[in-house]
Amino acid sequence: MAPANYKRTAHRWRLLALMLTGVFFAFGSFWLVQIMQRGGDGNPDVNLGDAPDYIIENFSFVRMSETGKPKYVISGARLTHRPADNTSVIDKPVVQSMTVEHPRMTMTANTAHINQDQNQIDLAGNVDIHRPGNATTQPMQIRTEALTLLPDEDIAKTDRKIDMTLGATAVTGTGMIANNATQQIHLGGRGQIVYPPRGKR
């Protein structure tokens, strides 16, 4: 009787070992397939290539300040986001400042490239900056071909040629740093300033 029980127990252990081996290979094969589909690093969120993960038509969004007030609005005809480098490309962008301390500025261009990790907006192609005048400031308009915006710092800068009008004064130059918070504009390189003729006294 004991030898029969021993043979039955040994058979059960061999059967259990075969089942465990089969389960192990089944899970191993499944894991290998998943790894190959994910690009070989086991990360299911990897987006191979430069394909966008979402596209938005005729969009508009508001960036809020730390105090909960609107800081600026970005809108455009089309936004394409690429997860590979967390950047967005906007067609026909419109950027408007929403601060109440200074006149509202509106910036337009052909395209915009937004780096969300660095909070930077690069405008390109027919860049136009317009600021209306009020009781204390003159109307201003700046035209250039490329402009970098740092929204958190209220700074706009370029190393390209600019054409600016401030009231009746015309200014041309190469390179500019404009600080909207301090209302100061620094021009770099050679330029030209044309003042309007003085009125009769």
C-alpha cells in the first residue's frame, strides 16, 4: 500500500511541476509580446516617432496667475501636441495679455511653438504686437519675423530686425527685449529713430 501511495504522490508532483512550467512560459511569452509592442523598454506610454497625440481646432485657453486672475489668453486655428518632447505647434496664434495694470497687448503670427516644460512661446512669421494707448501710454506696434515670449516673466525678445511705432515716433533696429511688467524696451544693435516734426509754438 505504501509503495502505491508513494508512486501516486510522485506523479502528482511531476504533474504540478509541468503545470507550473507551462504557466511560467505562458506568462513569459505574454510579457515578451508586450515588451516588443511597447518599444522594448516596458513603458506603455512610449509614443514612437513624432506622431501627435491630439489635435484641437479653433481652440482658446486661459492661463491663470498665482492669485487666480487671468494672465493671458492663447487662441488659434489649430493646435497640434507632440508627446515626444511635450511641445505644441499652433497655426494662426493670437496671444493676449490680461493684466489690468497695463494696456492689453495682442500678439499674432503665422505659427507658434510652445515648449510647455520651459513655459516658452516662440512666434514665427509676420509677428505683430499691438498695444492700444490710454491716458498715460501711447499706442505701440512692433513688427518682426520671430519673437520669443516668456509669459511668467512678461518678457518678449528677439534678435531679428524690428519695426516699431510708438505714437508718432518710428523706430527700427536689430534685437529687442521688452518687459511688459516694467514697460521698458531695450533695443540692441544699430537702429534708427524718427521723431515727428515739432508743432508750432
